[in-house]
Amino acid sequence: MHQYPKFCQSSSEYTQNNVHNIQKGLRYSTIIREEAKVISEEGSCCMVLQEIGFQDAAGHGKINFERIMVNEMGQESIRLSYLEKNSQGLYQTVSRPLEAVEDDIFEIIKKGIESRVISPVLQAGLKTVIRNTVVQPVPWKPIRTAQYCDIYARGEVLACGHTISMERIFIKGLNVFNIRLAVYRKNPNGFWAMVLSPVSMSEEEFLYLFQDSMKKGVFSKVFVIASLSLL
């Protein structure tokens, strides 16, 4: 029987370095801007190839969905992040996992397809997964409780020494169910700790994560049916 890791109360620290733009000729046909963003995070560089942003359903901030190149080898990933306005009224990336209602996750898929942040290969893969995976009902009892939220279901995929999870959580202070996309790594004490950063992963990892989340009851059946209509 699968054992979920014991998550500690404290989260690992996340340091986001300065963001800067560079002007230069680019050979990548998928870039949708003349000006490319080069973002330095945790000592490694990435280039944003495509992106789409939209207001979240609650109206508190924006969700950003990006296709990025993460290293010199040309490895591409997709990244989901949350933005809020700072004191100057400008949107700034928040260093935390993405938490969003199912309507927002639906918009991520919809706008990702329209903007081609989601590639045709991933789109076809999602369609196949939804058609061939039995959707488990949403659990009515939490699998873990904490002060901030209760976790009702969790899908996960292991990737390079860390775990990417998609969780159905009930936020007690807001009295609402959200889907949380987060990364967990082991801290020096051997406990799994949530990383306070936006989540990036390969399309293959996203596909496996989406399928496991369907099997674990993270998504409602209404959401799954609506998502299939987009594909």
C-alpha cells in the first residue's frame, strides 16, 4: 500500500534572483515576443518561450502559464505561477505553490491550448488519458489535516529527487476547495518539505501527474468532462 510522506510544518526556503530582459536575435520559432525573458532561479537560467496570463476566478491575482527552456541543452518545461500586485501596483511572481479553483485549472488548459503553451503532443496525450482513465470520485474525508488546510486527495509524480504533487485541498479560512500544485523535497532532517516556488515540469511529468490525480480523486467528474470537451 502506498504510504504518503510525512510533511513537516516548516517549508524550505526559496530564493528568487533578479529578473532581467535581454535584447537579441532568437533562433527559436516558438517565441511569441521579440524580447525574450531570461530568468535566473536557484543558480540556473531559463528562457521563456511562450506564456499566457489571466485573472484568477477570485479576482485576487493572475495565473501565469509558461513554456520555458531550462538549460543550454534545450530541455523544455512548462511552469505555472501566481502573481499579485506589489506596492507599486505592478504584478509580481509570488514565491509559493499555485492554488486555484477547478474553474482556473480549466482556464489553464483552455488558454494553454489556444496559446500553444500546451503542445499538440501534450494535448493529444491529455485526451487519451482522460478517455482511458477511470475517474475516481472525490473523497469525502481528508487524508491529512493541518491548520491551514485539509488534504482530501493527492496525485504525484517523482522527478529528479523531488515530488511534484497535485492536491485537492480545503482551505479553512476561505471555506473553499482548491487544487494545489506543489513541489516537495526532503530537508536536512529527512522530512518532506514544501518548496515555496512556482512549479515547473516536463510535459511528460505533467501528463503522468494529471493521470495519477484523476485516479486519486483530485478532480471532480464535471471538471474532467469539461476538460475533455477542450481537447
